[in-house]
Amino acid sequence: MLAELINPNSHIHENAKIGKNVRIGPWCTIGKNVTIGAGTILESHVVIRANTKIGEENRIFQFTSIGEDPADKKYSGEETWLEIGDKNILREGVTAHRGTGFGGGVTKIGSNNLFMPYVHVAHDCFIGDNTVFANNVGISGHVHVGDWAILGGYAGVNQFLKIGAHAMVGGMTHITNDIPAFMIVSGRPATVRSINAIGLDRRGFDKETIGDLREAFKIIYKRKYSLQEAIDQLKAMREGNEALQLLVNSLESSEKGIHR
């Protein structure tokens, strides 16, 4: 059965671990220390270079290259890893590099993400769950992207930045600072426009929570408070609101400063 699922024209390293019902198409290369979870599908010409752990039921399209050495001059051959969760879709030409020793040694991608053609995820990035990266999005090293974030086509993100959960980045936008949770950012220069109300409604957020987040947007961006004053105002709002707490956490965790 295994032979029927793995095309004979593919090359698989002797110590690679291939799970149950994994399909590997023609001309794929699976390198050393690679684990592929059950039900994952590799179309043709996929390269998984080395030191990569892939979960279950992912689908990886042709000409994708993942687990490659990080493109960082500080990398000197140390053992580093790429970890990918379950049920992700990596479309044609996606690239994702392993971490560096300097950056902690691992790049992590969560579950249920969609990476459209030619997305690049650089070394030491942490990507959450349920994100969408449109065509040709480029994520520099050490970037953190929260759950449910959406990045439009050709968006580019500078290194060491954080994109909050449920945030949305417009196409062709250059991100040079952190983006708080729930915010929509677009344009050149990148400008915060509003909260991602349509996305939140689609995900089942109630009207009261969305209303609170609209008020939070005004506090942060419209009322000329300092950032700390805005955070204090948010903390004084309706107690127990998990969405507001997530927003506050994203503001307080910013190290590079937020787009404002």
C-alpha cells in the first residue's frame, strides 16, 4: 500500500518518517530528519530539505520548498527546525525556512492556515492558526503572526515585528511596525484604518464585543491619548471582555512600536 502512495520517482531519505496514508507525488525530495504526519499530500516537485516536522492532513502543492537552511548570514550550520501543524494548505511555490540558533532554533507554523502561491516565511517566524497569506506575501525573520490574521497579496513585513490576532493587512502594504490585534492596516505608508469588523462578524463575535472594539479603536487612534493612556482607558472598560484583553496584550507586548 505504501508503494502505491509514494511515486517511485521521488527520493526519500532513509531516516525520514512517513505517516499512514501520506501521498507523495513524482519528483519530490524528502531529506534527513523529516517527519510527515498521516494523510498529508505532497504534489509533484516538493522539496523538504531537512529537520522538518509536518502534522496531519496537510496539502503541499508543486514546487514548494520548505525546511531549507535559513537565509541569514549568522547561520553557521547549527541544528535548527521547521515545525508545521495540521490541515494547512501550501500552494505552488511556497517557501518556509528553518530557524537559526540566534533566533531560538525553530520556525513554527500552526494549523488550518492557507498560504497562496509564492508566499515566503523566513527563519524564526511564529505563525498561528487559521491565517490567510495571499499571493507573494513576504514575512521577514523573527516575525510573529497571530491567529486568524489575513495578509493581502504582495504585503511585506519587516523583521522582528508582531501582527496581532484577527488583524488584516491590505495588499501591497509594507509593514514597518507592530499591528495591534483586530486592526485593518493598508496603504503606503501603512495606516491603521479601522477594526476588522466584517471578519469578526463572520467569526461569530457578538455585536456588543464588536462595539467595544470600535470604541477601543477610537481611544487608540482618534482621541490623542498617549499609548499608555489609551491602554489605561481600555483596561477601565467592560471587565471580563476577552477581546479587549487580547487587544491590550498585543499593545503591551509591542517592542518595535505600533502602526499608529
